[in-house]
Amino acid sequence: MADDILLAIDQGTSSTRAIGFSVAGHVVAVEQQSFEQIYPGPGWVEHDAEVIWATVMSTSRRVLQHFGATKRMVAAIGITNQRETTILWDRRSGVPLYNAIVWQDRRTADRCRQLARDHGETEISRKTGLRLDPYFSATKIAWILDRVPGAREAAKAGHIAFGTVDSFLIWRLTGGRLHLTDATNASRTALYDIGKGRWDEALCEVFNVPMSVLPEVRDSAGEFGLADKAVLGQSLRICGVAGDQQAALVGQACFASGDVKSTYGTGAFLVLNTARQLVPSKNRLLSTIAYRLNGVVTYALEGSILSAGAAIQWLRDGLGLISQASDIEALAASAPHSGGVYLVPAFTGLGAPYWDPDARAAIIGLTRASTRSEIARATLDSVAYQTYDLLDAMAADGLRPETLKVDGGMSQNNLFMQRLADVLGVPVRRPANSESTAFGAACLAGLGCGLYRSLEDIAALHRSETRFEPALGVTEREIQIAGWRDALQQPPRGERFPLRLPQESLFVREFLHKREPGGRRDGTGYPRIHQFSSQPGHSRL
């Protein structure tokens, strides 16, 4: 038992990784493979589901070959995945109907506005904890069914299956025998009543999604079938599944009410454990499921930043300012500060707490003295400022974390970590094990197969960390945050339209200098970009 291995499949937005963990929580083997991002039009983001599957197969097989050579046994598989990303496939062939529509995709913004006019948002938010936004799966499902010829008819006949990436992988790994998901992924579709713990028929009618396409929902730790020997070369139990942000919450051992972590990957996601209490946000955050174990749901409050590492990727791939993502630390460090430059990274709109799918990116404050170093600084700063706005909204909801646990690729950037602590005004804690998301999936698999008896066993594996203390004065912090808020209100070009900003600095007010409350600030924002009108991607029905 002590020598057993837990295989985590971490299917992310820009790459797939397979990681073997020892029962003690040590990384034993890692394989990673990146894949292409498809951008058919402004605000549209797709992946080829067959490429996703190929990367899962290749990385998992290589890790399993490593353990085969060392004679170590793999006890179970845990799966974690990019959430909300939507795949529909034909049950008869297992072939996707269309490219996967990624969580960042904004193509259904007009449909969301129409639904808001027709039905309002109150009841949808009450049941799901979510906003009426293109981010979530429901409008993506309907878009595919409406655009692929014959898809709706096939769905009515029971031939079409929907899944977030976890569900698609389980289907493929089990040879098409099981159509399953877990409660965390179901909670991100806008079709699942998180209070009652079931798919909601009325929501399916609102979004025009037939219930026949939906998977069975199970606990986050438990039996999800056997991976077929013909697929991976050996038959293995799948015993843990969770969306990537919830898996990171588990990997960071955030099991007590008030525990909070922020994961910095392609996007950034701040998740706070609220235990058995479903907390509805009054400040534009999301209520969601943290995990479900033995039928008992633990809830969370979440804020979602759509572009974090994605902004660094843009500096690398779009502007050519750096050769690889890790180069940004040295480049940003070559400037003492951003020189008044602010980047608003609304490449696919803005997430929480703004919820503006039409916003577009802008760089504000450039002068002839600005260089690529200041732009690199501003890029890192933009993620810190957005995190500040999320903590500000949580403070307005009465939840006031005093430290922040971090993980994800950007957390390895020491300059960014210190900048984050400075902007937030609270200590930032980085774990020794940087693979929190994959480790969380492995932990759930360990629970599901019996290697771990309880969450306490998992918490005991959480090891030493690096702590970053805030070093920026209150006055300078407020000046910089005011500059960020001003940047949010400056449209880069064209037509202006209202952008709702978060409530006036409750986080700073209550934690840093106790000043009197201010009112809500409303401003104007970004130019409206008309939706790309063609129908990209490829139909396979």
C-alpha cells in the first residue's frame, strides 16, 4: 500500500499532464504535452477534442510505462479538468460533433442577454449559484445543437451525449460504457441545482438543452468505472474526479470554512470554502460546489479571472516580447515599477466581479519612456489587481481571509508573488508541492479507492511553504489601485457602454486603514465588438 501510485490526469486549457504521486504525496513521474488553441473569431476559443484525447493517451501511457519498468503498482486514476469547456459527441461512434468550446469563449454573449431579457437572472442564480454568462456550459451546448446539422434531431433520438472534459475522458477511458461526471463539474454548467443536487428540468427548458444529453452525477471520490486495458495497456480504477479549481482546493487542504486559495494558470480562480453553507453572493461572485463526498456537499464562493497566464502567453505569442513564459520574471524585474502603465487583459471579456463579455483588452498610460519591461510589469500587475477586486468583493460579502494560499504556474514567479502580497496587503503562502491541482485529483482518487481514510489524512500531507509578506505602504497601494480602477474606465476606442465596477475598496477599508465606507462606483468601459458571424469549427455528425 505504501508503495502504491496514484495517477492524476490533469487536462488543462493549454496542456495535458499525467503525474504519478506516491501515497505520501511526492511527485514520482510527470509527462506534459501542450496543444493548439483555436481562435476562429473575436472572443471565440476552441480546442480539438480529439487532440485533447490524444494528449491524455500519450502522457498517461508514458507515465504508466515508467511505473511498469519500476514494478510499482498504480492503485487508481484521478481526473481533473478545465471546467465549463463543452463537448458533444455521438454515443454510437464516440466522435465529437464539433470542436470543444472552451470556457473562455464569448460567442453566446448575445444569447445570454436575450435570456436575461426573457427570463431574468434571479432564478438561474438562485438555483445554480452562477451568473447568466457565456462562461458556463449551458449556452455552449445549445449553440452546438443549433449549428450542427441534424444535431437536435439526433439528441431527441438519444444519440448525443454532452460532457465537460472529465465526462468525455471517462467515456473514452471506459470504452464508451459510462457517461458520468462529478458534482463539481456539474455545478459549472448552469443546468444543475446545487442546493437540491440534481439536474434541473426548468433550467434545461430555459437554455433549450434536452436532459437526455446529460451525464449521471456522482461524488467527487468514488467509483467512475475501469479504464479499459485496450486504452491504457492495463485496467485501472477511476476513483476521483473534480474540476481543476476544486481539485486545487483539495490539493491545498482547504477543508475548513474560510480557507481560501487562488490558482494562477491560463485564468486565475479564487475559491473560498464555505463548508455546508451555500452562501449567495451580493457582490457578483459565484456560489459553487467545492466537493461532494459520501453524498455530503461542501460549498464554496468563487471569483474567476479569465486572463492570467493567458496574458503572458499573449506577450510571448502575440507580441514576441519574451521567448517563453518564464522569461517574464526577469523582464519585469528589469523595471522598478510599471511607470504608470496598466494592462486591462480583457482578451475574452472580463470575469468576476465585472462580468462583461464584451470588454476588450487595452494598455493604458504608455509614454515614449515605456518599454517592454514596463509592459511586462503591467501584465503581472493586472493579475494582482484583479485578485484584489475579488478579495474586495468577498469582503463586501462578509468573508475576510487574512492569508491567501496560491498555486499554478504563475505562482513560481517570485516577483509576481511579492507583487501580489503588496497589492492585496495580506501574506501570500505558496506550498512546497506546486502541483496542487493534480495532487487534489490524486487525493480524491486515494479517498475513492481507500488509500486515504479521510480528509485529515490528506491534510497531513500538506508540507512547508514559502511565505510572501506585504511590503508596500497603504498610501502607495491605494494610489496604484486607484490607477487600476481608472484604467478599467478608459475605453481603448469606439463606442462607450457601462461597465459595473466592484464596490468601493471594502478590502482595503476594513483591513488596511479603517476609513469610512464609500458608495458603489459606476463608470464607462470598453467598445462593443460585434460578434463574429461565421460558423467556425468543423461538424462531424
